[in-house]
Amino acid sequence: MLKTIPTHQVIIGMHIHALNGAWVDHPFWKTKFVLNDIQDLKKLQSSIIKEVVIDTAKGLDVPEVSAVVAEECTQIETQAPKVVQTDVTESKIEKTSIEQELQQASRIIKESKRAVASMFKDARLGKVVNAEAVMPLVEEISASIKRNEGALISLVRLKNQDDYTYMHSVAVCAMMTALAKELGLGDAEIRQAGLAGLMHDIGKAAVSLDILNKPGALTDQEFAKVKLHPEEGYALLLKAGIDDPVTLDVCLHHHEKVDGSGYPKQLKGDQISLLAKMGAVCDVYDAVTSNRPYKDGWEPGVSLQRMAQWKNHFDQTVFKAFVKSVGIYPIGSVVLLKSGRLAVVIDQSTKTLLQPVVKVFFSTKSRARIQVEVVDLSKASAMDEIVGHESAHSWGIHDVHELWTPKDV
């Protein structure tokens, strides 16, 4: 018999049939198992999952407990602990709306493009790369993330193919900053993560532009040259006198995978540092969501779903934190609503990642555009909910970004 119960009533010996809630909040990647480890019980009860479904035919049922015991169970902290604990107090920066920050983010992106393009040009010419010169840029990106996490990250995804190499570095810088914040790192560490993200792909300066911008699939020989960029970048940073261990580590190891199948050192598991694991997630997400010379980018939400299936690629704690930092339905995602309408996510809800603010614009029933309407799905008056991710291109829609970006951005 299946029974839904509050998480605080779960005990050792129960058969877990399902965990209610968003998959990103699940403390386990498995379902349908007998809970027989006290550490797993603690992990479940320290997660934000409120309810589970148990199968009483395969495990224990809910015992009768006193009101006192039940009350004690509800006192268990519901939020999972941050990965890193720190005494550093985050600087107080006033929050801004998504509309306001998109304007600021647009300016920062334009400045960043010029700075990073100049940095790569100097590297190609064998000139010294000055990390200190880009720190003000890292500070600006960090401040933008603190004001509104979604604005800059969503906007930099709209890079064109010619700008990819430069703007990819800016995007990873922004995402590393947001992820470091989500993981509980202090201000100094957040800046370190941002700088590492900005410099992580500097080794691409040693790769021929013909290869980087090739519209078709790379040959084995060409791919072998591309795979040298972490070591090329590491050497270039050392030559430039950059000795920050975090920047060097992320540059060298952002293509390592937790199962040891990555490169260049085939590190696995705990051999890979936290910051390099963060770099790996941010690097891949921006790559798969961006338009490239040889393929169009995936929808943001679809990308997260697919990345979640690559169990041996990413550290799962870091990946879950990353999803929380960008949202289960990132800004710019196209979603299908229960009403049969298509909508684009324009902001995150302060209440839940599952009910963002969306802009409805298309009816799948009539296969036609409808009057644009902003709906906050976290409000009871919305009378609608997200069914799943959707591809705008499959409906012949190619101007979704115009619905959520300001006209002058």
C-alpha cells in the first residue's frame, strides 16, 4: 500500500517509493529503496523535501508516536548545510529588479567583451596577461550577481557565434560567482572563483582560430589540439606571473570528470578540487546553451535535464547547487503550461524554484500567438502551472529572447 507521509515521520526500515518535490532537491539520485542507513535518514530529514511516498507492503508503516516526539522531529533543520562554512560577511548590496539589472548587465557585458578580447589578443601575441587589470571587471560582475542573480547570466547566453570564445569566459565568470555564492563561500573566495572563471579558457588563445570557429565537426587531430588548451593556459598563466592557486587549478582541471574520464590528468572524485568541479559544470552549461558555429544551443531548462543524466560527469552536490543558482527554469527558458500555452521565464519567484514568473505568448491548441501576459505562477490567482520544458523552435518561434530582454539591450 502506498502512503504519503511528512518527511519527519520517516524511520529506518521504511520502503521509500518516491520523494515528492523537485528532482534538484532530492538528497538521493535513486528512488524505490529500503531506508536502512541512519546517515541516509539524516540526509533526507536535513533536505528540503517535505513529503515522501512509502510502500507499507515492502517496509515498515508509520508507528504511533507521541505529540512530543512529533514536535521534536519538526524542529530538524530543513535546509541542507552549505558546502563551505565561512565567517566572512557578504557585502550588503541592494537588490534590484530583473528589468533594472538587465540594463546594468548589458553595459557590463559590453565592457567585458572588449577587455577579454584584448586579453586573448595579447596572449596570442605572446604579451604578458595582466590578471590585476581584469579584477575590476570581476568585481562588477560579482556585484551584478549579488543585485540580481539571473540578469547577467541569462543575458550573456545570447552571445553570437563570433563572440563565443570571449563571451564564454565572461559567462563562466558570472556563473562561478553565482555558484560560489550558493555554496556559501565568502566574498574573497567568490572573487577568486570569478577570476578563475574569467581566465579558465585562456589556453584557447593557443588554438588556431580556424579550429575554434570551424563550422563542422573537428577531426581527431584537431580535437587533440583543442584538448591541449588547459595545459597551454596553465603554462601561459605561469609565464605571465599569475600564481593564484585557484585560477591555475581551474584553468588546468575544468575538463576533469568525477569518473576519471576527463582530461588532461584523468583525475577522479576527491582528486578534483571544489573550484575545478564548479568550473566543469559552469563551462559545460554555457557551452551547450550557446549557439556555436556547428550547432544551435539547447534550451536552458533542457540543458539542465540532460546534464542531470550525466551521472559520472559532475559532482552531484555542486551540480545541484548550480541548478539552484540558475533556477530549475532559468530565465529565458520556454515552458509549456497546463493550460496548453507556451511561456518564457522572465524572473524567479522568491517562494519556489518550481513557480517562476513567466510571460505567456503562444497557444499550442490554436498554434498561434496570443496576447502577451505576465503571470507569477507562485500566486494562487495564476490558476496555471508548468508541465515541462518546451522548444520554441519546434513551434516555428525564433524570437523568444525579444520577449524577455529590453529593446535596447
